Amino acid sequence: MASRKRISGGSAMNALEPVGCSKSHKDVLDKLARVAPTNAEVLLIGPSGIGKELYANYVHMHSHRSAQRFVPVNCGSLSGDLLENTLFGHVGGAFTGARVLSEGLVSEAEGGTLFLDEVDSLSLPCQTKLLRFVQDQKYRRLGEGRLRQADVRVIAATNSDLEQAVIEGRFRRDLFFRLRVFPVEIAALCRRPEDIPELIDVFKERIAAQYKLPPVQLNLALVERMQRYEWPGNIRELENCIAYLTCLQLGRLIQPHELPLLSQLCDTPVQHGEQAAVLDDDFQESKNRMVAEFERQYIERALKITNGNVSAAARMSGKNRRALFELMRKHEISPSAFRNA
């Protein structure tokens, strides 16, 4: 599917429809197009970096709500009263420092769509508060006695196994079934490599315009190698890779050996001895070790590209600055080591 620019309802921000030509991608868009005209809650399931917000916006733009706002919310940053205040707002004097009225994101999304990303990260008390709203679309602003009625469609997204979270008591069963009216699973990029050339074409033009640089020129062998790579960071990692190559400004075709962001593991088959070594460890320990290594390498690459600028690295990574700082502290990474590197 060719990319098409869309205007998020009531917003001046441009969005892109999800891009791809694989059967998996087309099946997802077909399902979303079918559910879009309804008011059914949609649960998007897929790994981090796959562009779930784009798919949610696709539903919004193909619904009767497209003239109104599409409001994304990162649930990972919400806790306790912050959830109520962010979603539902407050009246002046509701708490210390609340001098003026805040209408909240639910009010902002009135008539449109509220997208709850990383819904699995909500604490149990927050899940209870969210359930009350999703059930009957009624809410109160902090400090206000009046019960308000909302007309908002809710789309949620997760990169974890919510069913397992319900079994383990980490996610409310009633909220799970309330959000999971129409579940749609989005495949990781490595499971649909035929989408990669089309995504590259879109990113080349977008990043060139963003940085005011010529579009990068890629060797065919390089694109084929990119299709063999696992892309643990999915589409976000691919976009960052194109950004890096664009900023090199080589003015010629990029060759496969000039892809420092890609792991050599994509061209090296795992040996039986290595497989056995992996199985010597507990599954969770092995997973934690691999995740930690990916986090460290990803942050170091982002800081290298941005010359140690933490804010720029956070924007490139799709994380908020505070979360990136926490990961840097966890892995003992200093931004100064990447300045003028």
C-alpha cells in the first residue's frame, strides 16, 4: 500500500497510514477497516516499535469520528491521581497548585478517539479507575461533583501478553474483556520482510525533508541484507537506521558494510553449541540478559547519532527523556562519552 498523508481530526499534525504490501499487513488493515465504522473497542497487540499508534489512527480516520480529534495517551507515564487528572481534568482549587481549570484528555477527545498505548503498564488502582470510565463513558473532574457523559471511542494497545497478566493477577479480568472487544495482532517486522523496501522508501523521503538533506541512496544488496535482519526495535529501529544513513551525507550508494547499526547476527547462523549454551540458562534469565544487551546497544547508538544529546536521543527512540535517563542510569551510560565522538 502506498503511503498517504492524513490529517489527524481537529489537529494540524500530519500522520501517515500504515505502510506495507505483505499479506499480514493487508489482513490487519482489512480487519481495521471493517471495525472502523463501528464504535467497538479495539485492542492492538504487537511488539514495541511496530507503529500501533498509526494503526489506531487508521481506525480513527476511517470512522465517522474522523472530523474530531485523535488523542493518544501513554499509559506508562500515568499513576494514581495523575491518571484521573490527565484523563478527566480538574477544577480550580481541586488540589494544591490547581489554580485553573484543566479539561483533561477525555474532554479533548470528545466525539473522537482516545488511544491508550501501553495499557498493560497501568497499576491495578489505575485499571479500576479506567474501567469505570470505559464501562459507561461517565467521569468526574477532580474536585467537581458533577458527573459528565463522554462520547469517546477507546482504542487500547499492548506489547505484552495480557491474558497471562490476567492469570497472574497483574491485569483486571473485567477490564481485559472490556477492552478486548475486537483484538487485532500486528506482526513484528521480521515476520514480514517484504514490507521493508516500501517502508524504506517512505522513511527516505520523510527524513530527507525533516533534516533538509538529500534522500539517502541504498545499494540493492544493502536492502536485501536489511530484509534478513531481525529488527528487534521493529519499524522504529528501521526509521532510526534510515535517519543515521541520511545524516552520513555520503552522496553515493550506501553499501552493506556501511550499516553499523545492524547486528552481524543477521548474517551469521547460530551454531548448535550456541543454542545449547542458551538453553543452559533459565528462560527468563536468558530473556532478561538479551533485553538488557539490546537496551544498552540501542541507547549507545542513539547517543552516538545525536552526539550525546539526551533529548534528541529520547525523541529518536520514541521514549520520554526521564525514561531514557533511567535506562542510562541502569546501564551506567554517560552521554559525555558520545560527545564529539
